[in-house]
Amino acid sequence: MRVALLALLSEEPRNGYQMIEEISRRSGGIWRPSPGSVYPALQQLEDEGLVRGEESGGSRTYRLTEEGRRHADASAEPWAEVARSLPEDRHELRMLWGQLGEAFVHLTHVADDRQVAETKKLLKETRKTMFRILAEDGG
């Protein structure tokens, strides 16, 4: 986490949310760190004098200190390493899940009652089918 945050901050100041989004984007959605891992890491970096946080517009923006610049590796790409650690078929599965999530969010905003009922039925069946697949003997 530290390497990723320092690398991102070597490019430009960012808030925690922007760093979470950028790590997710650069890893192809495979690594989406939680606020519970990012903000404590930022606090630790701040305690060590490597970053400085500044309140602005209701958000805390972080930037590297001079000491932080000496520690940051601007060429580091830990998100690429994480992305490579996932087999290709699992990566595709995650991408399909993300696309399904996008469709679900859109549906919750525009669907009528009939579409919601059909979707609920589909999701229940899909869940059952997934558990049936998991219960099958792999050999």
C-alpha cells in the first residue's frame, strides 16, 4: 500500500478517494483498496514525515514532503503486480462482475416494477446456480 500511495503522490497531490479510484483503475479493477487500509497508511506516512495532509473544500489532500520525494519510486507499479497475480480467466470473471454491477446500478435508477420483479427472479436463480456449480465434484 505504501509504495502505491507514494508513487501516486509523486505524480500529483490527491485525496484518499482519488488514490483508491486510481489504484482500482490502474489494476483493471482487480485491486480496490478499502478506506480502512488507505487512510491508516496515509496517517502512518504523515507520522513519518513523508506526506503532508491539508484540508481543503471538505477533503484532505495529501502531498509528498521533500523526505517523501526521496522515498517515493515514481516508476513503481504495484497495481500491475497485483493485476498479474490474478489468472486471466479470474480477471475476466471479475470484469464481468463489474459490468453486472454497472447494469444493476442503472436498473435501480430506471427500472419499473415488472423489470425489478424479473431481475429479482434472475438474481435468485443465478445465486442458486452458482452454488450448484460450487457443489459439483471438480474431478
